[in-house]
Amino acid sequence: MLMRPFLYVLSFLAVIAAGFWAYRENYATQEALKEVGRLNTEIATLREGLALQRAEWAYLNRPDRLRELVVLNFDKLGLLPLAPEQLGDAKVVAYPRVAPPVLDGTVDTSETGGRPPAPTDGDFP
């Protein structure tokens, strides 16, 4: 007979604890949603600023404007218009030669049947 009131009190305390937990979780979730909204607004603002800067960069780098600046500042900078004759050919570029690797011993391929071993996950970058 004494056990039944104890279970009622214990159940009541469990319900109160669950309600308190749900209350705290509700407010934590609302704060997280506000933070997400604030971050989304900040991201949108930064994207607008980036789009504006890209448009300004494209405006400032117009070929006709740059040509005019070259003409205006020729005395100071000595810039000349770019001509195709000023560009080199890729065949003329001297690339460094890579020496083949020197093998200082024999390679044992008996385990792989004469083939090189298969690559493993650690072999790839």
C-alpha cells in the first residue's frame, strides 16, 4: 500500500523533469534558429558586397578604359600596347629535364606474378 503513493510521486517528479528538459530544449532551439537566421543574413550581405566588388572590378578593367589610361600615363609608365609578336612560342620554353630514377637493386615481383603490386589507399594523394 505504501508503494503506490511513492510511484505516484516518482512519476510526478519524472513528468516535471521531462517538462523542464523540454522547456530548456525549446529555448535552446529557438536561440539556435535565431543564430542561423542572423548568419544567413550576414552571408547574404557579404555575397551582395562581393557581387558589387566583382562588378566594380569588371568596370575598372574595361579594355577601352585601360587603353585610355595607358595613353594618358605613357610618359610616366612607358607602357605600349600588347601585340602578338611580343608573345613567345611554347616550343621555345626550356623545361627542365628530369633524370630517370636509378634502380640500385632488383625488384622482387614473385608475389605479384611479374606485375607491379596493386595500389593501396595510402598510395593516392
